Amino acid sequence: MNKDQVKGNLKQAEGTIKEVTGKVIGNKNLEEKGKLEKHIGKVQESYGDVKDDIKKGI
């Protein structure tokens, strides 16, 4: 696991927390920011997966 995969997972977790918090308190802006952060985290994790695959020679 490389640093992009770890950072991507953390970003997804942060996004989930923001999204749920936004839903609970009724803050649509926070909810949307959380969804966006989750997607950014998925992209970063995927980028890390590709880097890892290239490094392994797949």
C-alpha cells in the first residue's frame, strides 16, 4: 500500500463524516462537500492502485 492509497482512504473517510454530519444537521453544503471529498478520495486511491500495479510490473 502506497501513500496515495492511504491518503485516498483517509479522504474518503473524511468525506463520509462530513456527508453524514451534513445530513444530520441539515446542512446541504456540508453534505455536498463530503460527497465531493469521497469522490476525490476514490480517485486518489485508484491512482495509487495504478502506481502500485505499475511498480509490480503488471
